[in-house]
Amino acid sequence: MDTTSTDTPTATPTATPDLANPRFWQLPAPERAAAFAELRRRPEPVYFGDRATGRGFHALVRHADVVEASRTPAVFLSGPGVTTPEPARWVRLLFGDSMVNLDDPRHAQLRRIVSRAFTPRLLGRVEEDVHRTVTALVDAVEHGRPEDFVAAVAAELPFQVICTMMGIPAQPRRAILDLVNRTSEDIGVARPLRRRFRMPGRGLAALARMQGIVAGLGRERRRRPTEDLISALVTADVDGRRLTGRELGAFFTLLLVAGVETTRNALAHGLHLLTVHPEQRALLLADLDGRLDGAVDEIVRHATPIIQFRRTLAVDHLLGGPGGPLLRAGEKVALYYGSANRDETVFPDPDAFDITRTPNPHLGFGGGGPHYCLGAHLARQEMTALFRELFTRLPEVRSVGGPVLIPSSFDHRVRSLRFTF
Ligand code: HEM
């Protein structure tokens, strides 16, 4: 932690918990929330790490700062990478760049191609898939009485929806889900050194296998296109360009890692929030049609599935304009979405779970700008459809005990959540 103050007006006093220390992320949620509330009261962002060597980052914890960094992409770059720890350069060379880690013009070009999958027309078609999947999952819950909501419902729904959208046949789906879990389980999770050395190899092999499966499907669909997203992506010709096999693999990996984990965690936190806040649950059940949209956005604000993404300064920049703190070219900033979502200058009574909150300008899907979550509409669609089906058919559904969490500095990950109806 930086404790020198001559050159660093934002140095960390020793009393401030160290966000760069994995132990911080193992503290109980209220303690972490209190630390962020304290950081938001500071006049300037705090730098965690050694600013002199550039090994560290400024913590952007206020709503306005996260929005500014998200919407000024020429200054706050994604190119050097947005996840922590940084993927090794050779991993990116080998497997291709995922769009979260790109800046314009490559980002805009890729996003134009893949955005075709997320047009209202295509999402209208996906809506039917979502409903079919949700109905089947709730049927299975009724008949099979599973105990873990995450495995039985929350992880299944987004995974099946993305696979159907992409046109992944039923046969390799189980193997792919297993590979996704292995690929993403390392990001932001503190592990004993021993395991750290082993994990990248396992994750990498999983990534290679998964991308191999998708590249094979891509070649097949290029020859015989069907109605699915893989066909659209490999035959799309945007600005005279279509996706290469490597780009297709990288995009599919991103969709799975970005779309499955996040939605799964949002659904699990959502069921739990609606269990421990009976007055909010009663409000929702009294008017499902009128209140579901508000409930879904409040779940995303309150739970904030993704804790942070990183940006790197392209040039010196005064945060908030003239007179603001100086962020130097090459320095990193972490955008703490969860903290921005509890910013008391934007959200009255920010810790309360209130499904009637209006307006609710939360940053759970990002702070706006070119990288704003491509799947936000789809995620809302899935959450709305599932909670509608659950609360209509099983109105007594609730979590039992709290979610079993996996401490992580990257996402609010739920390993399991017992439930009953
Ligand atoms: C509750 C569920 C979800 C949450 C909380 C969430 C959150 C986020 C956040 C915070 C970002 C970064 C935004 C930024 O940097 O400005 C992001 C990006 C992204 N998300 Fe989501 N996401 C969710 C669901 C999904 C789904 C279902 C999909 C796709 C099927 C998806 C695909 C993406 C993609 C492709 C990006 C990168 C966009 C780009 O770099 O241009 N997300 N998401």
C-alpha cells in the first residue's frame, strides 16, 4: 500500500483496508461496504499499491467517477486489459482478444459484428427460448425437488439460453459448462500459491478445448449456415470483414464467461434478497406485472454481480475536470461498480433493498460508453422470465440459509444456495 504522501496526495493511511489485498475480499460484506463508504467520503480516489513504480491502481468508488471513466474511452483505455490479474500476453496472442480488452477502432468493428446477435428482432426470437427454458427448469424443480438453486436453476438458465442462441448442439453442452467453470474460476479469487501454479494450466487447457469445439462448429456453419448466431457471425460481412475462427472462439468464451456467471449470481442473490426482505416480496407478489422490472434492476444494483473492471490512462487526466485529482498516463484505475451503486449522493438510503426505487441509475451493467454490457437486455429478460414463472407457480419459493459465497475481488460469486418451495 502506498503510504508516502509527498508525491501522492491520495496516499492510503494505514487505517484504510487494502483493496489490493485478497484478505479484504474475505471480510464480511458489511465490513467491506463500510470501507467503501469511507473511501467515498474522501476528497480524492485512494491509490492502492506503489504509485512510484506504477504497481497498483486508483480506486474509483463514486458514481460520477465510474461514469466518467466509462464514457471517456479515449482517455481510459481497455486495451491493456480490464481483468485482474492480467492475462499473460502470450495467452492473448494464442487465443485472440476478447472485445472487453479492445479499444477503437478494433472494438467498434467487432462490436458492430456481434451486435447483430442482440438486435430487438433476434432477441424477440430468443424470448421464446427463454420461456421454454424457464418452464422446463421450473418443471424440473417441481418434480425433482433439487436442493441447490444455483446448480438446478441459476446456472442452467443463462447457459442453456446462450447455447441455444449460438446453435450449440445438445451433445457437447455438458462438457462446455464444465470447461466454463474451470476457465472462469480463477479470476480475482485468492488461492494458496500452490494452487495458483496449477490452475492456469488447467484453465488454459479448458479454454483451448472449448474454443476448439466452437471453431469446429464455425467451420461447419460457414459451409452450411443455419438460423443461429454462429452462422450469423461467421457469414456476417461488416465493413468488408467477418469473424475469424479465433475471434469466434474468443467471442463465445466471452459470452459464456460474461453471460453465465453474471446472470447466475444475479438470480441467486435475487432469490435470497426476496427471501430476507419479506415486505419487498409481498409488494412484488401483489403486482408481479407492475413491479418485476423494478425488482430486477434493484437486484442488479444491490447485488452488483461484477465488482470491478480496470482501465489504463492513455494521457494525463484531471478527474472531474479542472482542479480535480491528476491521474497520470499509464496509471491504472479500478471502476468499483458495487461502490458506485451505493453512492449516497445518487441513491437515497443506498443499503436498503427497495424494488420501488425510481429512478434507479445503477451501474451494474457498466457506466455507459462503448463497452456497456451487450447482454443487459437479455439478462433482464432472463431474470424477469424466471422470477415470473417461479413466483407464479411456486409462490412459497425461498432460500434457506444464506448463499455460500466464493470470496473474489472480481465478482459477487455464489457457489450454492439452498432453497425450498
Ligand atoms: C446480470 C447479468 C449481467 C451483468 C451484471 C453484466 C455486467 C457487465 C458489465 C459491468 C460489463 C462491463 C461494462 C463496461 O465496461 O462498461 C459487461 C460487459 C459485457 N457483457 Fe455483461 N453482464 C450481465 C449479463 C450479460 C449477458 C447475459 C451477456 C451475453 C449473453 C453479457 C455480455 C457482455 C459482453 C459481450 C460485454 C462486453 C461488451 C464490450 O466490451 O463491448 N453480459 N457486462
